[in-house]
Amino acid sequence: MFLGIATFGNGEAFDRLFIFILIFTGIICRKNIDVLGIVFILAFERILEEIFWFSSQDIWYSKVAVYSCLIIVLYKLKYDAMSRLALPCLVLSISAELYWFASDYQFTPEIYWYNILIGQSMVVRFLLFSRINLSYSIFNKKANSINLDWIIYQATRIFIVFETLNILEYLLRHILELKVTVIYVCYPFAMQIIATFILWAVFNEANKLLKTRILSA
């Protein structure tokens, strides 16, 4: 938790710390299908984020591809309660993008990226929800729901709400021309606080299993 706080303002250092904790937890919990499954899900999310970061661009055909993928993903995950927030936000974002394109607006914010992050969180929620079935299907091992599932599931809920508020604030500034920057100022700190909390939860689970091993040795 301290290391997560210490890296505030240094995204690269925090990313390395996050990856290190995932690898450490994966090694310590390699025989625990439940924790290992969650580590795989979080690692998949990081890989997905890197792919989108380097492949998506602020040009119209890239945005069309991104928004098309997001429409499919959110439609498939419409049973998730958070889709009631994510889907309207996506519709508003696409409408805003079309308005900016038609009016030749020169200062379009990259709200497509925040929609990507919402989509990723929705996928993580789906994978957590389906983890038990996926563990049996892929590894032929029986898995159980653990507290870490619930913690990360709830953290993604907070993340989606904050990302939605962030997008809405961008729309207020760039469509209604209201100078509102509350979320904009808080955003980097809020995102790292949520990520640090997830990091602490994962590390804490690994630490508990490590102590159990030492005591039983």
C-alpha cells in the first residue's frame, strides 16, 4: 500500500510495481487456482490496455473501430448492472464525436480512451463473474468464489462510475462550454487510489497464503 502511494504521479513506476506484484502473487499462489485465476484476469487487463494504448489513434477511422468494438462488448454484457451506466455514456460519447466531426471542432478530447477503459472494466467484471466456470473449462479444476473476487468487482464499479463522470465533465466543457474541472483535477489521484487498493488486496491475499505456508512448514 505504501509503495502504491509513493508512486503517485509516476505512472511508469506504478505500472512496474503493479506487474511485479502480479508476478510475485502468481508465483506464491501458483497452486491456488482461485488467486491465480484473478492474477491472470488482471494481467490480461493490463495487456489489453497496452494493446489499445499503442493501436488506437485520435483519427476518425480508429475511433470508428474502437466504438464499434465497444458497442459489441457492451451489448454482449448488457446483463451487467453497470451497463446501465456504460451504455448511455457510450451513446452520448458517440453522439458528441459525431457533433464535433460535423462542426469541424478542433479541440476534441480523447473521450474514446476513457470509454475503452470502461469497456475493459466491464470485461474484467465478466471474467470475475465467470471465473469458476472458466477455471473448470480451461484447467479442469474446481474453483471457488473468494473475497478477492468481490473486492475487485466492487472496485471496477467505482472505476466505471468515475470514468463516466470524467466523460460527462468533458462533454460539459467541450459542448456546453462550462468550465468545470472537478473530476479533471481529481482524476489521476482517484485512478491511482483505486489501482493501489486493488494492488493492496492482491498482495494481501498472497501474503496470507505465504504466512500459511510458513506456519504449516
